[in-house]
Amino acid sequence: MLETTADHVIDLLVRMFRLAPENVRPDVPLYRLHIDSLELEELRLILEDELGCDLEDVHLTSRSTVQQLLDVVCEKAAVA
């Protein structure tokens, strides 16, 4: 089965932060998943490495939603 970039990001969120998959919904802010700014930076570095894209100029905070994270990562991965 071919995994999309969005699926990869969600899977990484579930594994990295030990989240129940049903809690990782598009409308949920990252802080509700207990992801703080330091963890968000760690996630960014892992995504850059795994997807081969540059997320340096991406401005996300713990108040950003899962959908906002998915949108920006999918956009950047598509151009990489």
C-alpha cells in the first residue's frame, strides 16, 4: 500500500508522541496533542530528513492545527 505524505506525517505524530490515532484529527490544535514548540522543532527536523524537503521557513506553532501542519508539509514535500 502506497503511503501519502499526509499519512506519513500522521503516522509519525502517532509514533513520536504516543497518540491514539483517532485523536489526530485535522481540526485539533497541536497543543491539544501536548506538542510544544520544542517538540514541534524536533518533528520538523525529522520530517525534513525523512521527506527530503526544507521546512526551515515554515511558521507553525503549537496553536496550529493538524491540518495546517499537513498542508504545509505536503506542499513542501511536493516541490522537493
